[in-house]
Amino acid sequence: MTADASQPPSVALGYLRALFDYLRLNRIAAETLLAGRRLDFDDREARIPEPEAAALFDHAATLLGDADLGLHVGEQIRPGHYGVLGYVAMACDTLGEALACQQRYQSLVLSLPPMRLNQEDEGLLLSWRSVPDASYRQLAEFNLSALLSFVRWITGLPLRPLRLDFIYPEPADTREQRRLFGCPLRYGESEYRLLIPQTWAGLPLIQPDPAMRALMDRLAGRQLQQLAQADDPVARARAQIARQLSDGVPELGRVAAQLQLSPRSLQRLLQEQGLSYSQLVEAVRRELAERYLAEPALDLTDLAFLLGYSEQSAFQRAYKRWTGQTPGEYRRQRAAG
């Protein structure tokens, strides 16, 4: 999925959590940066416009007096900050497969023009088109630093690229850029480009997990579909509920606020489709249960937790009410063909 030209570029809030985690390490409260704005970091797939994300990085750089803040935040990235994209990439066998996942699912984190991955005579070239705008420097350097740090994390190797191109003019002090990337740097280019050796594609990852990769791949694909359905408020409500069930069933008011609706407006939209909020929650749970039960790697205790049940027995009772059989019976029937 590529970025939708009709929608402004946006950044997933879970990805921006890296900035607030970094601020916390430096003993700066999130409220200091947000200046009264409320962001729900428990909503892992909520998004904010790219200009707002860039402004947050710029404000944080000023608060800390750190002209290289984006680089430093990116160094602290972990798979969880990338959400499902991070987990599917981490579970791949090789770095080449992980980069292909990054290309395929980038819009789950950044709805920008997609990363391109091309084989050149010099090596593998990762490139991104962007509007040349020096005011986005902190966010851009965060993205690049995070990508390289993530690559180093999932391979366990201190990898150094062959070259890195920036769209903005050369800063007065490039020592931190040279330290972090450890390669020749070029400025004032037409796009961001990261050149890496072709041998990187075959590097094994430290935590390959075919079962987890298959599960996360399907989840990422569904999240892409949900992004495409973003104009349907009921579909968006379903997606919000699905994302938050592992933390318990979200209240109607919270889901409505995440959709920028009043609780009454969400109830009215549901009623137009013949649904109550509790019926929507049950429908989401049932749909997810069918998907999760098809994954042998998930035991029933974990599955119940993912669906927001405090006890496995509560899930078993609900599933029997829906289908007339227990989850275990369904799995055995499915395994028998």
C-alpha cells in the first residue's frame, strides 16, 4: 500500500512513543512537550499529521538543547516502536526479507511515499522521495537513525552503510551524523538515499520465527486494509476495539474520542447499522477468535488474553455460546480436516 495522495502524510503514535521514551530518560515529562494537547499512547495505531510530528521533534530539540535530537532518539528504537511492522521484520530469516517487509508495510508507521529498494552496481539502494524542507530535519534524521539502529538490533551486528544522502543543506556540525552512520554523507540531494552492501540482504537475523512471522504478516495485511477503510467510522471503531482488546474492552467513550466523535454520534452510527456497542465488541471478539484459533502457536490462555478476557473460562463460555462448541473442540475438528 502506498501513501494516499488525498490524505496528508501522517505518523503512527506508537512510533512517536520513541521520542517520549527518550524524553522520560532525560527526566522531561510528556506534558512539557505537549503543552496541553492530549495524545492517547495506549492507542497504538493512532496517527498525527506529519507536520505536527516534525514540530514535536523540533520542540523537544529546543527543550533539551540538542541539535541532533532526531539521531539520538533513533538510536533508542526498538521493534515495539514500529508496532506490527517491527515484529514481522524481526521474525524474518534474513535482513533482505526484513527490508522487503519494511517496504511493504511502511505506511503502517509513516504514510509517506513508500521506500524504494533497488539493486545498483554499487550495492542495494534504499530511497525515499520527499519535499526538500530543512524544518523537517529532526524527524527525517530520526527516521534514518531508527532504521539503521533497528537493522543493527535485529542482526546483532554494528553495520555501517556505504553512503547516506540527505535532502537538506549540510549542517554546521556533522560529527554526530558521522559517528552514528559511519559512512560518507552527501547533502542537498534530491531525495533521501541509503546505500548498503548487497551482502547485507543475506545476513541472518538473530530471532527468526516462521510461525510468528506468518501471524504478524497476516495481522499487518489486515491493518493495511483497515487504513484503506479509514473513511468508514464503524470500520474504524472495529479496528480501534481490535487493537485494544488485549488491554481489556475499551469503553465506548474512549473509542468515540479516538475517532474524534461524541459518544452519542458513535451510538447513532452503530444504530444505523443495527448494532449496539456491546454487539460490535462481541462481533470483533468472535472474528478475532476465529483467526487466532487458526494459529497453532497461540495457546488458549494467550488467546483469551488477546481478546480481552480476564480468564480462559470466560472465553470458552463465550465461544460455546457463539458456535455451540468449545475452542478446543473447534481446533481438534480443524486439525482433523
